[in-house]
Amino acid sequence: MLGNMSEYINPVNGLINSYFIENSHSIGQLLYWHKYGGDHIQVRQHQQLRWLLINDTLQSVVTQQQPSNLLLPHLQCLAQHWHTFSTPKKVLELGLGGGAIRNYLLHQYPHAKITSAEINADIISCYKKFFTTQQVPSNNTQRLLCEDAQQVLGRARNIDWIILDLFSQIDAPRFLFAPAFYQKIHAALNNNGTLFINFLSQHESQLKQLQQVLLNVFGYKVSPQKVAGYINHIVVITKQLN
């Protein structure tokens, strides 16, 4: 199915290999480059693979044939968790990247209201031009918001799933460890709504800090799942009824 892309994709599990992840800034053809603030954004392509990098760090990768396929290990790990939950009606994704999560959700849950919030207009433009699936349900075509995550959370309510994927760099913004941010998330979730976090951390102290904040806001301790061979940790926490 993936033909001659097998040099970078494991034919057994469908995952991109570590060589590609480590060298994605130099592989393939450059399709797009732009400097936004202090960051530089690029889109590259090799055969049917297309990917987004920010400051030479891989953010997202898809195949043009099947853009809803999840190729990165932490995304497949997230999907395994999603499949254990009932089908959501309202999903809020915080952080778009190359749109791999959005494409997957649109494919798997075509009747759900899926909203993605991304503060960087250039990334949204790249997604629309280079990464979007051609089979987007009409009710989801306008749910790409160029806004700050905290502003979107301020008015969001009755959300079944919130997917937090803003940890694109090791040194995450300070607000991602602030109790007030997670209190907004808690308020936006419906009863029994669930928060899914892709958390990047090389330091145990950062992980413990996040766990403590979530304990204070949600009322119970979570055990992050480390993605083998990577610095990603998957955190899943559900808003419980009082």
C-alpha cells in the first residue's frame, strides 16, 4: 500500500522510523519555507511523504495518499486511548501542526464537531495548502481557529475531548504548567469529558510538575505513559462528577 516509501515506514506497524525523524530537516525536497517571528517553518516532501518542521524539529508527517494515517509513535499511542472511549460529539484540538491529528479525527469521527485552534496563521495556511484531506465533512470545513488556546478555552463548553498538543519544544511556554490554564480546560469539558496531552519532557521534574497541577485541578493523580524510545509522554485524565 505504501509502495516504495518502505525505506522510512515500518511495513508491520506503519510507523515512521527513527532515521527519518532524526534527519527530516535534510531529507526530501523543500516545498515551503517561511520565518515567523523567531521561528522558521518549512514543508518538505519525499515521494508520497510530506511533513512540517518548525526550527528543524519534526512536527507532523502524512502520506498524500492517506493523510488520515498516523505515522508517528505518540499519535498511534493517542489513538489507542481514543478507541477505548465512546465516540465524541465535540472535540477541541489545541495546536494544529501539520494536521495529522485533525485529519485522523475527521476520518474516524465524521459526525463529530472537531475544532482546531492554532495561533500561528502561517501553520494554518500550510495545513490548508499541503496537508488537508480532500474528504473533509462539510460541517467541519470552517472549524480552524487562528486564536490563542486560552482565548478559545475561555468560551468553550461541553467538550467531550480536549487534545493538548502544544508541547512542540522541550522548553514549553510557562502557561502550560499554570493551574489557571488547566482550570479553563476543566471548565470547558463536560462531565466525564477527557483531556489528552502529548507532553514532551526530558526532565522528571517537569513531569512531576504537570502531574501536581493536574492533581490540584482534577482531584486525582495520573500516571503518564512514556512512548518507548522518545521523550513524549501521553497523559489521559477525565473530569469526574462531583
